[in-house]
Amino acid sequence: MRTTQLFQEWTSSNIVAYAVGALPDLLEVEPNNDKRRGPTITLPRVMNGRIDHPGDWDVFRFRAQAGNKIVAEVQARS
């Protein structure tokens, strides 16, 4: 995880965290709250979601085969 901050004369912005990687990126498109209708993605991939309001879900679907391992890493802010 990296951070950046902008400076101008006597003021500065908030510090913003971001990640850089080699995997393709996918930004969620609302509505994607229904587990039966979430977008189907191809792995490996980075999924970017945002919880916009209480009760909001971000659902993504993918194909898997029995016996294969899938590793998921979640990076989140409160």
C-alpha cells in the first residue's frame, strides 16, 4: 500500500492510500447487491467496491472447480 499527499504553498490535502499491482482491475457498477445477479468475473483479478450506505453489498461471481485453491485478500477502510 502506498500513500500520496498534495502540497500547495501553505496548505496540503489529506493523505490518500492506493495500491499498485500487475493484475487487471475491475470497478464495481451498481446495482450489484444481489448474489444471483452479481457480475461474473475471470480470475485472477482485483475487484474494487465501495459500501455506499448501510446495508449495501458488493457482489462478484466467478467460476471455480473443486480442489482448486482461491486466495482472497481484503483491504478496507472504515
